[in-house]
Amino acid sequence: MFWLILAALVLLALLTRFWLSGSNHSHLDAPLPDCPPATPDEAQRSVLERLAEFNRMERNLPFRQRVEAMRQMLDQLGDGKTFKAHFRPLVTCDAHGHSLDGEWVMADGADPDRRLLYVHGGAWMAGSAYSHRTITSRLSELTGMAVFAVNYRLFPEHRFHQGLADCQQAYRWLLTNGPHGPAPLTSMVIAGDSAGGSHTLALLAWARDHRLRPADAAVALCPSTDLSFTSPSLRANLASDPMLGPAFGALTRVPRPLLYWGLWLLARVRPADPAVSPLQDSLANLPPTLIQVSETEMLLDNARRYARKAERAGSPIELQTWPHMVHVWHFFTPELPQAEEAFRNIASFLASTVPASPGTKNSASLADTSRPSGAIL
């Protein structure tokens, strides 16, 4: 019996190390930026108060009720805002009969042949095309592109890979369909935030491996990139992250083997799977990618690891960091000047990487070439 137990423990350890956890990327780490505490201005205090109120509200709720509270909170972020873009919900089927759910977001003058697939964040459990209208409308306005925000299936009602499959389906569909029906495209961009930023990066490698037309560029806002829970900033920035810290800080105290097996048993998610953790994939031969992240959020090193690995693999990548910003501060535009600065940088990046339509004005005219005060890779 002793030897059977020992053999089972050894097998369990081997499965955890080589099947669940994935590669060690600590060699990509660098010292955290020196970001001493700063007094928030009035706009930042307003954002922090909203987050603190939500954290108090959902602190002691059971899991399912916390998920519903998170979904409601995200849907309310755009309340009271005026959007310059037009929104058109879409529910259709692709050529294979698979349903596709989302909405087109188009500012006045947006080119239907220049398309941007937006993948919303929300920890794969919350978020929607509706909740992210603040971001998608600003992207269409600044870039002159037709934005399609996909509603992918969410956990826990659905498995992780079902949601990713919806994003893959949306990518294929956009290659031959625009807001006015079937039509070829002139340019293609993928963008997403947080969990959707991770999906965005996974889509780049998936399109490469399936020999689909590659995106001309990609934008990932505060992406997770990796579920191995090994990056230093997950713990070092726990106290300085007012959004992710209260929501997911407890996970940093769980022994990683237990965490890995819990993810597998509850969600069929392996941190070693590149679809879940794009950092674990080959990052060679990928399109130009821009990553924006806060220097004080928990996911800082997830983003920095991905950027360094992509750079070493020869893929064009730019990393921009901001001090003292909340996770995905882009939601809080125009309240936060830093959010508008980030959007201008996105427009500038896309203007330099994505071809403009013949006879149309390039989005560079809308972009500010200024750069954030944080570091740039």
C-alpha cells in the first residue's frame, strides 16, 4: 500500500509539473518599476471610490452571486455617457451554421472594409459588447475602423474553450463579412482587454498556425497572458491594484498545485495550454502588437514577460506602461486624461502599422504621437 501511495504521489507531481503548469518564464523578469505612492487627483479618486463601493458590495457574496454582481458592475460602467458611434446588434450564423453574437460599432465615416475584432474582458466570466461600448466606440472614432465586439460564451455556464471558439469563429467571419454583409476587407485588427486581451494574443498564434490571413496588428490592454500564477507582480502589486487585488488576491495564497488542479477540475483549464496562456506558445511570426498595462496592477509582469518573449522571437511588439492606473483604466474616458492618452497612442500605433483604404484619410491625422510617462519596450 505504501508503494502504491508513493507511486500515486509521484505521478501526481509529474502531471502537475509537466502537464498542468507549463514552462517557467522567470528568466524574462526584470525589477519592478519604481512607482512610489502618489496622491490621486479628483478624477482618480472618483474611479477608486466606485471600485471600492463595488468591492464592499460583493465581498461576502457566494460565487454565483459574485459573478452576477461583476456582470452588472461592468454593464453599468458606461451609464450616463454619450457615445459618438452607432451600435448595431448582430446575431447570425456563419457558413457552417454556427451562431455568432455581437454588435457592430461604427463612428461616422468608419470604413466597413477596415475591421477591428474586439474581445471584451471580465475574467472570462463577465462582460459583453454592451459593457465595453466606452472602449469600442472610442476605438472606432479614433481609427476610422468598423469594430465588431463579439459576445463569446462565458464561464461558469460554458467551458473556457467554448468562449475561445466563439472568438475564433468571429475572426474567420470578419475576414469575409462586414457591417453591410459579405465583403472583402482591406485591413484587420484584433484588440481586447484583460481576459479578452489574452484571447486576443491567443488568436494571433491560432491564425498563424491555421494559415489564415493574419491580422495587420493587435492591441492588448492589460492582458493576463498566463495562468501559471508565477509572475512577481501578482503578489508585489496586490495592495496597489484596487480592481484585481480584492477580486482575485486570495488566489495568490493558494498553493499553486492545488490551484492548477482546481482550475482543471472546475473549468478544464490547464495553465500549460497556450490557448489559455498565450505566453506558453511560440511567439514567432506574429503581427505588430501593442500592449498597454499599469505599473501598479497585478498583471504587469504577465504583460512584460509576453513582450520580452515576443521580442526575442523576432515579432514586432511595443509595450507601454502607465504609473498609478487601475486595471483597464481605458474604461474611464474621458474622466481620466490617461485614458485619452492611451487611446491616442493606440490610434498612432495602428496608423503606423495598418494600411489605410485607398482614397481615405489615414487615422494618423486623429492620433497624437505623444507617448506615456511609463516605460516603452
